[in-house]
Amino acid sequence: MEPADPNLAGVDLATVKELLGNQDIQTTLRYAHLAQDHKREAIARIGKLVTMDT
């Protein structure tokens, strides 16, 4: 499991920190950017599909 996966499901980072057993929120935050990268990639893929349909 990617540490960012629960964040993508709308789980707050404090809960993700607890579930992963991280002592410091900074450890969890290191992976938070992965969620954003994942969203950007999804938007780019969807954009290509929409462009193909028009």
C-alpha cells in the first residue's frame, strides 16, 4: 500500500499517520505529494480522452 492511498480516499493525514504508525506527521507528509501527483496524472489522462471524443 502506498502511504498516500488512504489520503486519496478522503482520509485525513492525522489518521493516515496513526494507521501507518508514524511517530511524526512530517514522515506522513513526505508521501502526501504522491496524492497530488496521482491526481495530476488522472486529469491528464481524462483530458486526452475528452479531446479524442470532441
